[in-house]
Amino acid sequence: MASGLHKMGVSQGVVVTPLNPVSSVAEIRKQVNECGVSFAFTIPENFKKLKSFNIPNIIVPENEKDLKYDCFSCFFNLIYSNFDFPQRPVIKQEDTAGILYSSGTTGVSKGVVLTHRNLIAMVELFARFQASSSSSSKNVFLAALPMFHIFGLSLTTTGLLSLGSTVVVMKKFQIDEAIRVIDEYNVTHFDVVPPMLVTLTEKAKRVNGSKLLSLRRVLCGTAPLTTTIINEFVQVFPNVDLIQAYGMTESATVGSCCFDSDKFHNYSSVGLLAPNMEAKVVDVNNGALLPPGRSGGLWLRGPSITKGYLNNEEATMTSIDKDGCLNTGDIVYFDENGYLYLCDRLKDMIKYKGFQIAPADLEVVLILHPEIVDVAVTGVLSATNEEAFEVLLTMQGKQHIESSSKVNNIKHRDETPPDVRVRKLKDQLIQAKVYLSLQAVRNIPHLTRELRLRVKEVSRTIGEASKDSDLPRNANERMKEIEQSLMKARQIQDDCSTSVKKLRAMLHSSEDQLRVHKKHTLFLTQLTAKTLPKGLHCLPLRLTTEYYNLNSSQQQFPNQEKLEDPGLYHYAIFSDNILATAVVVNSTDAHAKDSSKHVFHIVTDRLNYAAMRMWFLANPPGKAAVQVQNIEDFAWLNSSYSPVFKQLSSPSMIDYYFKAHRASSDSNLKFRNPKYLSMLNHLRFYLPEIFPNLKKVLFLDDDVIVQKDLTGLWSINLKGNNFDPRACGWAYGMNVFDLVEWKKQNITEVYHNWQKLLNRVPECPSMLIDDYVDLHKSKEMDATKSNNGEKPGSSVNRKGYKTANAFIYINSCSMSWKGNHIYQYY
């Protein structure tokens, strides 16, 4: 066939775009024109739709004897033609392999461009997933999903074929036929979408017990399953592994999956992140990274992520950031064990039978009705966990639409308060907490677990909602589930007098806590008002407000093409102090011989990000270029990579700074400043990660005032003195870093090793070693006793200086090294 296609002008590396057979002619025309289709394979039923597009069609027959279409001969010619051996073209991994159309998370249908690299990564992941499970040679897969959809295309058409698996293909999913096929071919694996799973479960309840005994695993995707549906399936199929997976067209299917079903029983999760995928959960309002347990927008990055949308640069830039992270448009959270849970979809897309449908497409059709003035379409969840359409209409002088109209099932809503469901959920939450406090309920473990789960789910659902429109789509489901649990709890008899006493005690305790918090709040308010200068207190707030009043183009800095130019002079400043940073930048620029050749890279925290950008937009430093970054946008900077990141967020460290544990009366309050918990203080050891394309960077602390031109530092003569990776310095003040040599000697890893060594001393915070620490002799580590309130350096054995391999001098107030003449070791 390959030889025949080549003779017809189709070479290796051709781009494929699968087409939905139920698409309208208008939808097909849009896809054909956008992709520039020059050739089509189809089946007899769909030939008429493609006939009008003036492109060559090859109809694939049901069998060799079916010759009622003249162009059937073209297909057989492909198979039986003489072989030739055309020269193979060079195909790169980043070349486009396929264009799949998906409504995605951002509205109307778009062409998702998938590369060879995307598909290779997906197939490799799928192969490893199957290899880690049962013997693939004994597996029989039932393929009932449409193969033009990414779910069926990736798992069946490419994934299973790459493994040489046995696949039974259904032309269309029908439950009776599916059960017959499962029994006849001893199907072990079945990939489904939620409506198919519900139908399978209901049918299995009614068929003979000998049916479906070969099934070992069911994988469900495209939409999350409710707890009720999961429980029913598990009861009907106790010996079948139910696995949920999460993915989308833009990620070439799998973003997360349950990769170890033998150990996995948390059915409500969509599994662990795929091994080749990175993820971050961010606040949808300000983009801040969120910790486990907090729900927010999901961003994915990995080798299977699309390179963009076809001929739609705006959609590509909106959905994929500069680091290659994809905005999925889904609201999710990770638990402490790394399992992913879907909460809602950020956009109002409606997923029907696994297909994304944009409400705007339906609204355009409905608004054409002469009696409809305005229309809004939204999605609702049916009893079978299938999304349906809810249509809200404003009609022209009528209270109903005539029965002859093609718009049916329209419900009129009475005026109701905007927060009915919010108040109902809050009331249910209070009831559940009360029942959990009753002894009779606590004596029933399974009911206690169920109520605790409902409390957690409803609390997450309510969130910050003040009206019903703020609630996620699953709010009604959560309301029903907690009501069922409350009905079980109401049937439990408890001693009334004991319950009354307990409730009264809870009420008094709450009132006492409220009074304490009110006093504490008043004290902190007064303290803040008296301590902070009014002008400085308002500056970041004013700047932030001004920044977000700008349009997107006004928020951009000029001269951004200079940011990675190695021929310019680059400075790094890491600070949350706007005015201090401005002094450093302006003093450096003021003494520069040629301001246009200087580039200032500023990294700050989320709180000051907008204000810092606004300051330098309003007060640009001459002709110099400026870049302001948010430290929380560095996805690589996490506890798994940086030991100090993990230490600074530990409960013991927070206790040290905020609760003053283990502190004596003469402790220096400087060491209690919360700024020492900021990763900005340690970011100087990650310069190669921040500036991967630069060769040299001059680092400046935010307390430096420059009084001379610094350009000579880039050509400083080290006189043959190489950097000693065993040496240690905190890099205070002003430092020039050769990032090429840094990478060669892997200085960041040396720093990590030091941090791991320091972490062994339980009372030695990373930023608070008050004097020299001998890394050669462990006995010198007793210098850290100064953290318990002793005077800095009081227990340091200075005889060990000359025998030490390296010294650390951090944040000391005593400055004892100045009088010891040991610069040669520092």
C-alpha cells in the first residue's frame, strides 16, 4: 500500500487529519480548507459528504467482492501495485504528524497540531503502562471508541498496534453487541467513556452471571465519574480493575492515570501524573502556585503536549506559555500522595458522550428562531452521569414556543434567591459536623468515614462562593450525596441530654474563640498602622492597582530582544523590596558608560510582582532593558530539586521564625525576620537555571549602591586562579558569575550537598549560621549553638581554621573574621 500511495504522490511524512463521520458538510468544509486536505480515505456511507470537495477519494470497501463503487479499484490498486523503493524523506520529531480537531477548553473547534514527538511519547508511555501490568500477550482489547477521537486514536490505532496486541473492533458501541463480543472473544480490557460505563453496569446487573467473566480491567476517560457510579460498578464487577485516566487532545491523551491498579483503590481520583508529564496547579485569579489540597487551574508540560493550534497564533499563546506549559482549562487539586482529582472545567464547555461541544455553537443555531430574542446554553449532569443541555431563553412576547418548533424540553424558571444552593450546602455542612461529634455516630466507623468525606467534599465545593453562580458544576451532586449520608446519621439514636450539653459547650467555646480573635485582630491592626509609614504601606498597593489598569500591551517592557543577548551586560537582582531594587538599578545605570548595553533581570515574589513591574514601567532606567519575573513561575524550583526549598517550608522552620521557639530573652530579633523564609535569598545558587542562555551574570544584592561603571567586571583577569568547588561563599553584595564554568563544575549540586549536610543539624536553619563552620571536622558544627540564644561565635574552635576545607560565613553580626586575618581561607 505504501508503494501505491507513493505512486499517487503521497510520501512518507504526510500529515493526517481524522474526520468525525457525523460532522456536517459545513464542519467538514472548515476542516478540509484549514488543513489543506489533498487526499481522503473514506467508507461508502460517507462518500457523498466528501464528493463535493474536489479532492481524490479512496473508498475502503467492506470486502473484496463489494465493487459497486467505481473508485473501489483505486484501493485494490494500492494493495496489489508493483513495489518501488522511494527515497525516504528526512522527518524530524518536531514535524507535524497529525491535526486533530477539538473544541478544547477555549471555545469553538480548533485544529490541534500533534508532532511525531508527541505521538512517539504517547506510544512509549502506553507501552510501558501495559508492560507494567499483566502479560500483554494474553490481553484482548475491545475497541469501541471512535478512532478519530484522541482517546481511540492514541490507545487503539497507535498504542495497541505498537504492542502487537489482540484487538476486537466494534463499528459502533451497542451494549448487547459489546457483551456478546466480550464473551465470544474473552475480552480482558475495555476502554470506555462514562456513559458507556453506566450502560455496562446496568446491563451487567440483568444478564446471566456467567457473562463478562473474562474482563480484568476497564479504563474510563474524558470525564470524571461520580462516587455513586463508581460504587455501583465495583459492586457489580468486584474482580475488575476500574481505572480513571485524565487527558485531552492537546496532551495526546494521557496526562494522568492509575499506573498500579493492584495497589490503587482510590477510585475517585484520575490517578498519578504520567511519568513523562510535569504539572502545576495555579490560582486562576493571580497565577500563584498552589500547594497540595488546594484546587486551581491545571497546567501540563511534557513531550506529548501539542506545539499549538493550526493557523491560530492567538489561541496558541493563550493556551501555551513560553515554557511550553499547557493551560488545560480544568480545575483540579493534588492530594499529599500525588493523586489528581478533577473538580470542574474553567470554561463552560459541555462534554457530551466524550465530545466537546461549545455552547456558542448551539446558541448560534437557536437564536435563528424567530420567536427567540436571547439565548444561553449551559450543561447539567443527568442521573446517568451524562452531560445534557440546559437552554435559557428570552422570547418575543410569548411564554412558550409553539409545538411545531424544533426546540423542545424547555423549562421555565421562577425567580429564586441567588444563593439558595450555597445556603443549603452550608446548612448540610453544619449538620454533618454536629453528627460527627455524637458518640453514637462515632461508634459506627464506616458512617464516620463517610461523613468526614462528605464534609471535605462540600467544604471544597463551597470554597469562597457567595452565590449559586460561584459554585462548581458538581454542587448538585455533592448536595445529594451529603443529604444521603445525613439521612443515615438521622437514623442513629443518641442520648438527647448528652447531645444538648455537648452543643452548648461547642457554642460557648466558639464564642470564646471569637472574642480572642477579635482582640488579636484589633491589636495587629493597631500595630500595623503605627509601625508602617503610610507612604510605603500604600506604595505596592497603588502600583499593583495601576498595573492591572493597563492593557496587555502596556504591561510589556521594551527591548525584550536584549534579554538573552550574550554580548550585553546582564545583572541579576533578587528582592521583594521595590525601592531598594530601584536604587540598585538606577545607581548602576547612572554610572554606566552606555546605558543601552545593560540588562537588569529582577526576580521578586508573587506579592510584589505586579508592583515591581509597574515601578519600572513608570520609571525606566535610561535606555537599559528590564525584566521582572515571579519566582513562583519557576516550575523547576520545588522541594524535589532544591533541599532548602523543602527545609524552608518545614513546620519546625516556621515555628522558629514565627513562634520564637527555643529563643532566649537576648535573641537578636533580626533573625526572626520572616524574609529569611523566602527562596529569594537562595535563588543566587540557581543562576544557570534562571539564565540558561547567558555566559556571565553580575549579581547585586538589594542593599548595594553603585558609584562606578561596572562593565570592566565582565573582562576581569583572574590571573589563572580557577574556581575551587570546595570553597564556600554566600555571595553577598556584588559578584560576577561565569555561568559556563559554573555548569562545568556543577556548583548548584555542591550547594545542594552543603544544604543536605546542614539539614542534619536539627537546630541549624539554612540562613542562620552565626559564625564559621568547619566542614572538615564535625566537632566545629557546635558553632550552631548560637541559634539557641548564645552569643555568635562563642563556641567556635578557631584553631581549626587552618585545617578546614571550607568555611561558611552567613548573616553574622559579630564580623569576627575581620580581626583574624583569614581572608586567604574565605
